[in-house]
Amino acid sequence: MRILIVGLGLIGGSMAQALRGFESCTIVGADRNAEALAFAKAHGICDELCADAAPLLPDADLTILALHPRGIEAFIQTYGNQFKPGSTVTDVCGIKTAIHTAAAHIPNYVNYIGGHPMAGKESSGIENSDAALFQNAHYLLTPRAGSDEHALRLLRRMTVHLGCRDAVVTTPEEHDALIAYTSQVMHVMAVAVCDDPSLFDCRGFEGGSFRDCTRVAALDVPLWAELFSMNAPALIGVIQNLEDNLRAYRQVLEQNDLPALQAKLQYSSDRKRHMSLE
């Protein structure tokens, strides 16, 4: 089996390393960045390397698109009819509805199944790739109508080899609503906290909770700008809910209503404890 990974950044490079030994596969990496290719060659990350993925598509049994979201859209729109008939195409994008829309350019005789490994780092680039990145991570899969069951089983086996905790099948819409709450709004909170004028005044006095909250603020700006904008409808709704909840806390503080504050804190902490026990 020939596995083609298009895009050798953090996720693509980590996948190439983690997929070593998977069903006797040959791992082919493609990236237009000469430095990424040089790093991959120097560290033996792939069996074969190429700057142009297009000529490799007709021979790939499994193609993994590991570009930025807009890059995946553009790649599918340009090369959608060049994938090998009967092959499986997936991606690792944190947005699924927009990518599924672009996948209309992939013929039905190709099995497109969206994918999203719930793993990453604050630092990007193949130099930060790690074969253990996906250990114990959730992996979300979003098949399109008509995707072959054999293709879905292939990706499930792949997630096992990667060391993922599980592979969860869902719809693009459900995926994007979930990610807006569990991932994207957390990044919004982190960068918003870092916008406070007193940020640098507290240097040296940061507690663990501050460090935990702001850990993801040093993000890959082009990537997260694409993710936020492409999932804007779902993310806006989550931000509105957060604003309402923060306003409610501010109001009980302004009113100096200690019983109301305690009640709100009890409600919130009970919900978190209940979630952690399940």
C-alpha cells in the first residue's frame, strides 16, 4: 500500500513517523517547502519525497491531506479528479463542513472520508513533529455518503496504529459544532486574556491556572485565522454563550450578592466534576 502525505508540517510529519510499519506501507511525502523536504530526508521520515504531489496521486492507495484548511480546499478543487479510482482520501483539518463542500470535486469512485486527529502542539513545522503525537488522542471521522465500508475500516485500523484512544464517526456539522466549543473558543479565551493591558506587569507572578489558560495563545496565526473564519457560524454562537456566562458572573460581583455567587460557582463546579467522572 502506498500512502501519500501531502504537506509535511507538524501533523503531516508526525503522521509519516507514526505510520511506520502500518500494513507494510510505503510512505511518500510531498511538500513544496524545500526546507521541510530536506529535514524529512535527513531524518528518514518518509520512504520517498517529492515537491509536487500531483504526479503521485494516481498511484496512491491512501492520500492524507495535511495542508492548512484553505490549502486543502484548493488542492481538492484543483486535483480532485486525479486521485486513484477506488483509493481512499482523507484530511487532518480541524474544520469539516467546508472541506466536505470542497470534496464535491472528488469523484464518487474515490472514497473521501474527512478526518481530524485531536492532537497538536503550540509549535508548528516538521522540526516539531513527533511519532507519539497521536497517543491516546481522539480521532474524528466524517464519511461522506457512499464512502466504502472498507475505506472506513482502513482508517479505523490506521488510528489504532497511530495509538489513538478511539475513532469516532460523526457528521461534518456535528464535528464543527463540537470543535467550536471544545477547542476553538478555548483558543479565543487564551488570546483574549493575553490582550489585557496588564499582561506584562504580571510577568514572574503567573500562577499555574494562568499558564494553563494561556498555553495555547502562542498559536500558529495563519492556521487559526483560517480555522476560526471557516467555522465562524458555530464559533460565534459559542462566543455569545461565553459572553453571557461571563456577564452573569460580573453582575453578581457588581451586586455584591455572595449567595448568588456561591450558587453559580457550585453549579459550574458540579457540572465540571460530573463531566470528569464520566
